[in-house]
Amino acid sequence: MLQSIVQFALRRRGLVVVAACLLLAVGIHVSMTARLDVFPEFVQAQVSVQTEAPGLSPEQVETLVTLPIETAINGLGNMESLRSESIQGLSVITAVFREGTDVIVARQMLAEKLGELVGRLPLGTKPPRLTPLTSSTMDLLKIGLLSATRSPRELRQFADWTLRPRMLAVPGVAKCSVFGGEVRQLQIQVDPERLALHGLAPGDVLSAARLSTGVVGAGFVETENQRILLQAEGQSLSATALSGILVAGSTNGGGIRLGDVARVVDGAEPRYGDALVQGKPGLLLTMSSQYGANTMEVTRGLEVALEEMAPVFAAEGITLFGRLHRPATFIEGAIGNVQHSLWLGGLLVSVVLLLFLGNTRAALVSLTAIPLSLLAAILLLDRLGATLNTITLGGLAIAIGEVVDDAIIDVENICRRLRENARLASPLPALGVVLRASLEVRTAVVYATFVVALVFLPVLTLTGIQGKFFAPLALSYILAILASLGVALTLTPALALMLLAKGGGEGEEPRLQAWGKR
């Protein structure tokens, strides 16, 4: 089989070189468009459920909200563990699934279970919702907002109604959380004495306020020619308007208004957190990436959106701090370091090859294995759905010395056989010499490559977080050395025949090789 492969590569060397050039072009394109991330997906498939229960204490949240939800979702297929946290007004439940579970399927199964909870949670509790599906590293970008002319409430309104929708419109953004500022709220501060004096209860105030501020459908009027839709207007959107609504009628024909039994103020929601930007009160916005999104691409999309909004920030008197935390910077630095290592490693390998082979063309033939093997590995990683990250790139950097090894053995033996053939009285055809020289070392090279691959194979079987980190490294390394074996079986003999057949067998043995044999 090996003889057939090498023989085909030598007889169809032009076709092999064209295929190598195509692989090079496709590999470069894929490497430039591949998904980039800080680390591989190292977190097990998990789904978080958040339920808001305003006004309930942690004990009530645990008993009335968390426990019913846990009971409903407990026992889901492939679920490994279930943990929960109950705090004032909020229940957070996280279901962790076994390795290999499709997180999309897991979310669907859990969502179906949550549908069974309708009517079983306390009055006023909001429906349970699944948190957005994010990547392991989650954070995309953190930005800060400061303003010397805008109040905390105005700054928060700008973030909630102008900036946040624009950030969520960038493809790949899962969520945008806003911290700090003041959220506007119409507050009804009931006076118990006045309420008792008029014979009213807090529920009467609550019902009146809901009817006054809510939007209710008014139906339609049917005529002979058309249907006319009715739209209800008059919602109380200010403290003054809300204080003037009727809570109940009176015996003297008048009415009891909300302002008679309570004080209505235009205030802010109670704060559960705050933000300081550059040591000053401001707003912090954190963007998280969707599961499987390209961190670099989404980050650039966010930065483009922020640049487009620069005139808006200037007009509103808002100062933007656009890079409080930017994981893409770490990716750029890591990729830059790995690229530097790759170039440096390639340079050192080139110098060593040139010194020991003593032939520029022979060194060039050997060096072709480096870019082709690494790009082929990147192409396969992309097809397998893996990202280019610090772990996979590290595996490729480790493989540099190994990927050129197969080609060196082949080229050195071909050069030696060509020199011996040139000294014969009747030199044999170059094709036959190159074929025999390649086959002499092929079996040993194949065995050596598979032995090295088998050494790294157990790493692929690691489980848990260590497997998530080290398996991509081993996979990228194995793919690179297997690709180098393919290059050594096909392209290396073809290039050797094309570049070394004429003049490659002339001259003496390189000095360093001769010195090493002493």
C-alpha cells in the first residue's frame, strides 16, 4: 500500500503539487476565518433557571419557589446534579448534565418541565425563565459610562433604552447586563391611618394603581363598512396623575383619591448593586457571548457598534470607557505569542536543516511539511467544530519539530541515494532512485508516527475539566503529525524528484553529516 501511494505521488507529481497548493490556500482561508476563543468549552452542559419573587424572604423563596421547581425538573434524562440558591426575591437553580449531552436538547426538556408549574407558584411570582445560553468564558466586553451633566436616572434610561438594544442587536451577543444608576419607579407610600379612616385596605390601593397604569385592550366597533379598533388612553405615567386616580367612591357623591390615602413620588427602584467607573459612580455594562460564537468576531462587532454611537455619546454628554475588560485582548496576545513561537521554531528548524543537509533545495522540500501539516490540522479542527484557542494552538506549536521529522528522514535518504547514483558509471533513472529511497525509510517513519500518536491517545479519554482542557491539545498535536505523515508519503517524494533529481546528487556529503558519522 505504501509503495502504491509513493509511486502514484511520483508519477503524478504535478497533480500532487497542485493539490498541496489548494490545501495551502484553503488552510490559510480557514485559519483566518476560524472561530477564536480564549479557551475551549470546558464547562459541562448546564442550564440555569431564574425566578423572581418580589417581596419574599429567602426562606419563603426556598419553600414556595425553589422547592416546587426542583421537584418538577428533578429526574431529567442525563442530569448529573442539581443545585440551587435562594435569596431575597430570587431563586436560581442550575441543572448540570452528563458529559456529551446536547445542551440544546437539555434546555428543551427542562423548558417543557417548567411548563407544568403554571398556577403552582405564589401570586406575584414571575414565570421561571432560562438564562441565555452562553460560552464557558461568557464575558465578551465590559464597558463603563460616566456623565457630569446627566443624573444617574437619566444615564440609566439612556443605557436601558438606547445603548442596550444596540448591543443586543450585534450577532453573537447573548445578553447585556446593566449595573448602577437609578431605574425610574412610581412609588405609592401608603399612610395606614388615612387608609383605615376611609375603611380601605392595601389591596384596594394596589388594584386601583394597576388599573390606572396598565394598558387594557378596548375591543372594536363593527359597522356596515369597516371594523373600527378602539385604543384605551389615559394611563397615569406621572406621580401627579397617579395621585389623582379614584380608589373608591364616597357617600357624598365625591370620591377617595389615591393622594388622600398615600403619598405618590417619582423615585427609583431599590438597589441590589451599584457600579463605580474610574472611582466615580457610573454605569457598568457587561456583554456575554452566545454558545459557540466567535469571541473575536463578536467583540469587533460590538466595538464597531460603539464607534457608530460615538456622536450620540457626545451629544448626550456621556463619557465611554470601552475596554474595562476585553477577553479578545488576551486572545490577540496569546495568538501573537504562539505565532511568534511558530515563526521562531520554523526559523530554527530551517537553520538546522540547512546546516545538516547542506542543500538549500533539500531544506526547502523538508520545510514544506510545516505549513501544510499545521494548516491541514487547523482545517480538520474547524471541520470537527473546535475553536482555535490557546490550548489548540499550543498543541500545534509543540508539533513543529515533529511534523518536519518525517520529511527530513525522507529527504536525507533521497539525497544520499542520489549522490550514490551519481557516482555510478551508468546512473539509474531518478524516479526509480527516489522511489526506492523513499520506500527504504517509509515503514520506520510510519511506525514512529503512529507510536507518537498512540502516546497522546490516552489524553483524549480524560474526563472532567482536565479532559476539556488537554484533549484539544492532544487532538491538534495528533492531527498535525498524521498530516505530516501524509505530506511525507506524497508531496515530499514528488518535490524531491522535481527539485533534487537534477544536481541534487552532485557534491560531497555535508560536512556536519560526515562529522557526525565519525
